[in-house]
Amino acid sequence: MHAVVISEPGRPEVLRWTEVPDPVPAEGEVLIDVTAAGVNRADLLQRLGFYPPPPGAPPYLGLECSGRIAATGPGVTGWSTGEEVCALLAGGGYAERVVVPAGQILPLPGGVGPAAAAALPEAACTVYSNVFQIARLAAGETLLVHGGSGGIGTMAVQLGKAFGARVVCTAGSAEKVARCRALGADLAINYREQDFVEVLGERGADVILDIMGASYLARNLAVLGTNGRLVVIGMQGGSRAEIDLGMLLPRRAAIYATTLRARPVAEKAAVVAAVLGKVWPLVSAGKVVPVIDRELPMADAAEAHRVMDTGAHVGKILLRT
């Protein structure tokens, strides 16, 4: 098969569409002929040499894909050759074929095509596990989403509204703010023109989904309400900052920092099962939709990374085989 290989850590041009050995499904695994793969910021970090795949994962980029089951390994039940699926991966999506534990596979939701489905697994699993399982967002609470126009952000805005929350988000342009509002955001803040703390006031959010890390920490804590929950899933603004515990104690607030990729297979399977039960019906009903900025041939993965590097996209960038 062919896969996108990193010749050496570096800029997008280090990505090469190269012939590599075919993967073989092991016990409990399924082999998928890839139709499309989603591009995620973690892929850019791996390309730069900062985010290696966990032990046992394919060495190639790609944390989600859609496609058709080509074969099943020993012990796999409930899936058949030829079924169209999408999957949460620990790596390997930028390829013509990938193997994945059977528990990380999802059927295509109703109304979503075989390529567009590649935009769903990573975002849906990340948002549901962090916002609803860990932070326990409840109807009537306020959710603040940073980066509301990105792949994770567009999913978080939609799911927050679908589950009855008031959704506030930040984005970096008037166009992106408008897109967030169109997806259901009650309030979208252009962070280049306004400070979200000034707009929301102190204790203005019950749950915050943060991709920035250190650079936003102090302001996130300033806006976090009583019994508030800050969930940090990215470090685009750095990894080190000082915490004023005096801001947390009287509010009984909590900070969570999580990743999904390196979790044990059983934990990821539990997240996928929850997404199937709670999120997939919303997608099939058209209440949550995959937001796709563009599709590119998988051999043009370098261009996809250049686009993501600029931050000009809204939603997901997909690579097609």
C-alpha cells in the first residue's frame, strides 16, 4: 500500500506519499481500506517530532479515518467485510489501509457520506469524553469553547447546544465568528478584538474547553464560575504557567488536562461506545453535522498541513485516497 511517511521531522515538505508494507490485522483488530482521513493539529506536532505515536500504533500520521472493512482479525465479532465504517485511530490514517481495534470502529451515521464521516471520530470522541464524561456539562450551564471554528470547536459548539447548554466560543476573525453563530453559538467572541473575560465577566463559564494551555490559564481561571471545570486539551499557547490556588479554592473549581490518543484500548472503546449511543443519533438526525473546510488528495498531505498551519480553515480538512 501507499502511506504518507515523514522523511525527517520538519516542515510540511518532509511528508512523502510512499509505498510501505501492508498492515495485517491481529487479534481483535480490523483492516480498513481507507476512503478519507481527517487532519488534526496533533498530526502537525508529530510531523515536527514532538508527538510520537504510542507503543504499538502505526508510525504514520492520522488519528481518524473512514473506509470499508477489508478483513477482520481473529476474535472479531459484529463486523463484516465490506461494511462502510469510520474509526478512531492511534495513528495510521494517512494511508490506503489501516488496522484498528474493533472497539474503535463506528458505523457511518445516517445522512453522512463515506468521505465526510472521516471528519467525525476524533472530534466527537474528544469533545464527548472531555466536555460530558469528564467535565459533566449539564443542560442550562455555560460552556466556553476556545477555537470554536476549528475541527474540535465546531463539534463542541454543536454538541453543547444539542445537550441544552449556553455556548460561548472564541474565534479569530469576523467570518469565523459568523460561522460559529451559524452552528448555534449563543455568543461568539473575536479574540483579536475583544477579551473574553471582559465580555463574559468573572465567573462567566461553568465548563471551559481549552486548546491554548499556559497563555490562557490565568484568564480561564478568572472567568471560571463556582464549581467550574476547566478542561485543557491542547498547549498551543505553551505548557507552563503559574496557578493561583486562591482563585480555585473558594469556587471549588477543578482543572483537568487530558489526551485521548495514548489511552488504553479499553478506555477508547468505552468512549467510542458512548459516542455511538449519545452523539450518533444527533448526527443521524441532522442536529450535529461534520463541518468540512476542504478535501485534498492524500498525496497532497503537505498542502493540508500548510493550510492548517495558517489557521485559515473552518472545521476539518480531509485527505482522500
